[in-house]
Amino acid sequence: MNSSQMVMQLMEHKLFEEGANAKKGLKSRASLSDGVSYVSCLITDKTFSKIARDEWEKAVKHSVISVLGSGLQQQTVAGKTILILKEPFQVLYTGLRRTIGSPKDYAKNRDEGSFPTNFDLAIPLNETTEKGRNVEARVDEFFDKSNVR
């Protein structure tokens, strides 16, 4: 992955209970979507400890997050592509009650050689808790403070 800023929607986000998966060093599992495909993402204890509590509390289904591409590591496990989050994310928008686009499993899209381009992938800003407030300044400030650029 590269250092481009990536904006994705959380399809699912689950924190593991204390002790569960502790030997694996995992804290959370999420499904991330770009509106065309979705992929599973694992979040390590180390990464979790870098993310502010208020960001975790906002990271619920349909929230829109931002992470640097360099903060994601792609791996194949049992023939399935997953991502490992290596750097903190920032929640950009909350309050959405629907999925953006029409995402299918990444592996299915890849195997079919089909990554549709005819979806409306715009974030419905008027439906967010932030009511479309410009978050670019917050994103830049977040990445500057976290030293992940």
C-alpha cells in the first residue's frame, strides 16, 4: 500500500472481548468498503493503543474513516485477502444508516474480473451527524499530529 489517504466505510466493526485472541495480539475486526468491494481488516493491540478512545467510540457500522494507505498491510490467509491496520485511522463521518455504493466481496470481484464503475460513491453528507461539515482540516491535523505521513 502507499501513502495516499484512503477513505472507506465501516461495514462492520467488532472489538474482541478481553482475553479473546490475546495470544494473536488482535484487538478488533472490521469490514471495510470503498463502495465497490469490501475486505476484512484486523486491528492489532499495538495499533489499537495508538487510537484515541473517542475515535474508537465513533467507529460503528456505516461510519466513514480515513487511513493512510501505508498504514494498511495486505495479506492472504487461507486464500482470502485481508488487511492489517498498522496505523491509526480517523472517523470522518458518523450517523449514516446505509451502505455507500453496492460493495461485493473483494475476492469475488477479483475472480470475476469485475470492479463496477457505475455506482454513486458520494458520501451523503446531509445524512451524517456532521451534516456535511468540511472535515479536510481535521484530517490534515490528525495525520500531522499522529506522525503517520
